[in-house]
Amino acid sequence: MSRPSTNTSTNRPPKSAVVLAREPMTPVETAEIESLARSAGYSVVDTITQPGHPDSGSYLGTGRLEDLAETVASSEASTVVVDDRLTPGQHHAIESMLPDETSVLDRYRLVLDIFEAGASSHRANLQVELAQLRYDLPRLVAASDEGMFNRFTESGTPVYDVRDRISRLERRLAELPDPAEQFRERRREEGFDLVTIAGYTNAGKSTLLHRLADELSFEPSESADIVDDEPTDGSNKHATASVADRLFETLETTTRRATIGGRPVLVTDTVGYVDELPHDLVASFSATLSEAAAADVVVLVVDASDGLQTVEERLQVSLDVLAEQGVDPDRVVTALNKIDRLEAGEREDRIALAKEAGLDPILVSVREGTNLDALRERIEVYLPTERLHLEMPAGDDAMALISRAYDRTAVQDVTYRDETVVLECTGRPAVLEQLRGAADRA
């Protein structure tokens, strides 16, 4: 079936969308997909919902598709955003019913577009392009429409050219070093413990990073989380960005130094999770999720102010992602955030929910600063720790070693005697071994 034409298509707003959502249960929830659409720069002009399971061929069924086409034409929307992952056949069936120049984005492809806009490194741009091509290729075959791939085509068939580009991108990415792994190895050698902040998007992760970091101040606002972004051009400049309830504001990892229990740690804020997030993409996207797998402690931040069912669903999404990344549950510290918005009974319901999932949560309000000391104490318990007692000859070597211990460990005591110095400290086992070796050589 050819796509209906319309004489208003050239006058449409370039980034307007009709949101289409269906679920087996009633009512059909659209808040998250609408937030995703707005994060991608779309204005949502209409929303269409339908309870029940998707039609395997056309997703909605012919009659409902005709209603969708009328809504799109009357609203002059440029795009239909579908809160699901469409098969190539379903994508083609929907698009063929819509006015000319109207595009169809399912949830997966919408997230890819958001990532494309947020990619700021060469590796990230290559990874996003690869994911987009892998997604679009079967749809190109199903639709037999060369127009959607003209920008990738110089000679030959579009399918051939896209497959060739995919192969070249895969080879290029395989050749690139993993910057996150290099970063982690270097920081571990320097004696830093690694803490990752993870959780559903907009749970308060960036604000928690701001609270924990040594060098950042915290200035609360009514509607924004605050994060100090690391520059990507190698400069030492720091730009502070506001997050006004925008999903995926944190795409690249943001790392800051903090002090937990007197020990230097590096705290990393990672990309926020959403339901049905393309985790295969995110795992490669600047290693934002693999940061959690390599961390000594993962702080899982949960927005406890959401409805109880939403808290349960989002907590499960977060736990599933961590499990996919190989995170040991014994290294997870759970923070139920925004408790200042809850009554006592509601708090108890959230605690019970977390305990049913096998978690021992801490109730916090990151914005108000409530229970953050308790959170720091819990993180400290999970850090790998040994105790070191050193007695060495007094002198310049001893003073240099003590200075190093203050930088990389928690120093409990330094005792100066006539000809010797005694150091008592706790810290990362590998760092203590380095100090012990330096003392033996002194």
C-alpha cells in the first residue's frame, strides 16, 4: 500500500510527534515515553493509547492504523513515536499508512537518537552509528525503500553499502583501546577506590555525586539536578550543567574525587536506566554501565517518591541491568531517595519492597542532605580494607612515605620517636603493599 499524501506536510513543525502506546493492561502509561520524546527534542502534539497485545503484522490493526493516520494528518506531526520495539514488518505497516514525510520511531530507535545527540567522543559516535545501522538494516530490507538510506549510499545497493559500513565500524571499534579500562587501571595503581552511582534516570544520581564530591559545592534548585561535567577536550575547565528533568542528561561518565571514611575514592555518575533500554548499546557507550562492574561499591539510587508500583518496576529494571553487567549483589548499597516527599507509612512500604528484593536500603534525601552520613558509612563498610602498622627510621624517606599514606589511605596515627616513626593506617590492600615495600627499601 502506498503512503497517503498530504498537502500540509511541508508546513509541519519539524520536531513534533504523536505518541503511540499500548500495553496488555489498562490504563496505558505514557509518561516515560513522552519524556523520552521531549528529551529527543520533540513536542508531543497528541497521544494515542490502546490496551491489549500488539498485532503481529501491523501492531495496531488496520482500523486503528487508519485512525492514527487521521490524527497525524490533522496534527501535522512529523513523527510517530511508538512505545515499543517494532519488528521490521510492523514498522513498515505503520509507516505505509501515514502521510508522506512522516517518520516512525520506536522506543529503541528513539533512544539511539538521544544517544547520538549526546555523544561527545569519537568512540561514542562510532558506537551510536553502528547501533543505528544494525537497527535500520532489516527495516531497509522490509521496506525496500532506498530513500531512507541515501545518506549512507554512494554506489551499489543501499543494503550492500550499509552492511559494508557495519563491517568497517566493527573493525574500527575493535581496534580502539578501551578508555574506561585504562582509566580504572591507572586509578587503582594510584590507590583510589572506585564507587559507581547507578539507577533509574532522574533518581537523583547526579545530585548525589555533587553531594559526595570533595571539590564541588551544592546549591539546590527547585527543578534541576546539578552535575559538574568533565570536559572532553583535555582541558582543565569545569562546566556546570543543570538537568531539568531531562532523561539521559548523563551519557558520558562523570567522575569526581571524594573522601569516604578518610580514604580517597573516585565516584562516577553513570547513564540513567529506563525500561527496555538498549543495554547492548549503553554497555559500549563510553563504558557507562561497565563502570558498575568494575567498581568496588555500587550505590543504587532509587526515587522512592514515585508510586509504589513504579518504584517496584524501576527497582527491578535497575537490578536487572546490574545483573547483566556482572555486578555482585554484595557490592550494592541501595539508597531510597526523596524520602522528604513521603509520609511515614509510605516510607515503610518502600523499605518492605526493597527488602523483598533482597536489599538493605538506606532512606535518604539527597537534596535535603538527610542520612548522607549514614550512606557514607555504609559505603565505607564495602570498601576493600586492610590495616597497616609500619615502623621505620626517621628521615626524609619516612616523611615522604607518610605524605603518600595521607594521600592514599586513612591514617589513624603517626608517632614520632627518637630515631623512628610509627605509622598506623587502613586502606586498599594493594596500596598498603606498596607502602610496605617502600618502607622496606627505606
